[in-house]
Amino acid sequence: MYQVIKMYGDFEPWWFIEGWEEDITDKLVFENYEDAVLAFQKEWTDLASRFPKEESKGGMMTAFWDEADQYWCEECDEYLQRYHSLLLLEAKEDSKKKDLAPRVRPCKLKKGNCVNY
């Protein structure tokens, strides 16, 4: 099973910061990879036409953004960029959602403590 996931949040999708699921705005589920790739490509084309900035990692994770789409983070004491993200993931049918710790703000991440850095 495969999922095409759309997200809107203040970090790029490849970080998979705890609580990343909170930023999901849409999820499409497919039984076969080919159908999932077609849906991903369609969504990618739509987002690319609407946002001037784009960065991809691993081929199937892309963040799109407009530099004007930022918000003030009181906790961070700075403006944070918002991203429209698109992912294609293979879904494990037996995976269960576990209780998650409070989400860490991107501005609080430190290079030495981040497993994805």
C-alpha cells in the first residue's frame, strides 16, 4: 500500500519531526506503486505551478513555498517559513500510531541533537 501525502507546516517533510502527522492536509491511498506515482506527479505539477520555490529530497519528498508565507513564532522569537509539502510513502498496514511527545519547534533543533541533520 502507498500513500501520497500533502502537508502544510513550518518544516520540510524530510525532517519527520515528532508530530509531523499534525500537518497533513490530505492523504491518498493506493494499492499499487504506479497509481501512487501518477497521483504524486499530478499533485507535484499543481504545486509547482502555484509556488515559486521548490526543493526535493529522495525523489518523492518535495517542499514548495512562497517566501512571503511566514508567521511569527512567539516561542522561537522569529518568523518561520511555511511549506506546502508532498510525499510518496510506502505504508505499513500493521503500523499503529503511538502517543507522541510535544512537538519540537524547528527553531529549537540543534545540529548535534537532530537525527536527520
